[in-house]
Amino acid sequence: MLESIVENFPDEDILKADGLDGAVIGIDLTTMRLIYSKLKCIEVLMLEDDMGYLEALEYLDFNTFNSYVGELTPIWCDDTI
């Protein structure tokens, strides 16, 4: 998904979250912010960093989901409910 977005918008500055490329589910065409699935982010950490579900969720909540890194801060879709 990420490759397709970058390919279709080559002139846009797109902010990516390190290591979570596989969790991208889309882009907001108004703000050009990437949209990530929270559940897929958790799954990435569980598979690649050998974390349990709660450990991955806690890590992402503290280090990623609540971080603001400017106007292009990604959108975190809460699909964990």
C-alpha cells in the first residue's frame, strides 16, 4: 500500500512511521497524511520485535500513537475495538 501511495504522489512530502510500512492502510487526500491501522502496527511489532499484544500496544501508545511530529503526523485508525 505504501509503495503505491508514494508512487502515485511523487511530489508530496509524506511522513512515514519508521518500521511500520506494512501497517499503512491509506492516505488522507486533504492533508496528505498517511493512515495507519493500529491493529496492524501491533501485529508488526509482535512479528518483527517478538512482543506480546499488550507489550506492543503499550509501546505504541507511549512512543507512537500519542506523538505529534508536525502537520504531517500520521493518522492512527483505531481498529482495535
